[in-house]
Amino acid sequence: MKSEFTHASVDPKGILIALAIIGLWFLSLIALLNYQISWTDPLIYLGVLIQMHLYTGLFITAHDAMHGLVSTNKKLNKAIGWFTALLFSYNFYSRLFPKHHEHHRFVATDQDPDYHDSDNFFAWYYSFVKQYISIWQLVLMAVTFNILKLFLPVDNLIVFWMLPAVLSTFQLFYFGTYLPHKGENNNKHHSSTQAKNHFWAFVSCYFFGYHYEHHDSPGTPWWRLWREKE
């Protein structure tokens, strides 16, 4: 069994991929915050989905940093983890880090902060977000919103900055926690996995539907998880 604290040699591409996700998130957000909203325009809805997916990418990048997979330089790895976590609605890397490793160490037990002893989606989701949302996040989001609305349209801020972040929590929870860990999984990682479909695995949650594979090889960065499925 591979330890969650042991990782393989990290490819330098990890830094470039992390920077690409951060850059695409910023470029998409800047473009969308200045886009004229018309509810009959299908590009509005596409924009929300793209921004949601990029928000998920920010969190996945912070997650990889928690496993030391973004950079072999520990300070740079941690800095990117901190930055991407903050961009995701002011999550704090120092709060996420221990909880995520508890999830790996105590998966699907009462010591697992991501687990709920019910397969009820909404009860589990509430338990999940309660573990990670703090009053400081809400305060910082409120302050940032009230500053940004002085310069940007309120509708755009809500539709393209706030709404995709909320939708992304559902994406992360549903594909990365609920589906893999619900029900009885009588294997060493207490995890199920998506059927092999690399396109859908990427679109749905950056390959984290291949969840058994992630627990079995936590030293594999998200962009190589498909190889574990092979």
C-alpha cells in the first residue's frame, strides 16, 4: 500500500499546468466580468460552466500541492497551494492541508472529515462544506464583493464570480467525495471509481472520479491519474 505522504518524482510540467489553470481562470473571469449579460445568450451559461470548471481546477491544484506534487521546491509548492486555495473563495491552505490528510489516513471512518455515515446527498454535502467554510471566508468574500461592485456590474459579479464558485463545490463534492465513497466499498481504500472514459473523467472533475486510483497512488498528479486507470 502506498502512503499518502510519499510521492513519485514530480514532473516540472506540474508548475506550468498550475500556472495555466491560474492564468485561464483570471483571463476568463476578466472577460466575463465585462461581458454584457443577456439571459437569452447561450454564451452566458457556457461562461458559467467554464468558470465553474476553472474554479474546480484551482482547488485541484491546491489539492496537488497538499501532496507535494506541484513543485519539488517545497516553498514554491506551498505558495502555489496557498494562492490557489485563496482564489477559491478565500479557502485557507493551512486549514485544508491537515483535513485532507486525515481523509486519506482515516478514509470512510468517523475520523474522516469528508465522510458522512449517510448516503443522503444533502446531509452529506452540508456536513462536507461545514468542515471547510469559516466565518473569515464569508467576511472576506463580502468585503471583496462590496469593493468590486464599485467598479464592476453587480450581475456579472454574482453570475461569473460567485455562482461558479458555489457550483464548483457541488462538482467537487459529487464527483470527488460523494460518488466515490457512498455505499459499501469493500476494498483497501473504501473507494469506488468511474468507468474508464478519460474525456468525461477530465470534464467531470479533473480525473478525480478515478478515485480508487488516487487513493492507491496519491503521489500521482491529477493530470497523470488517467494512466493509473490504464
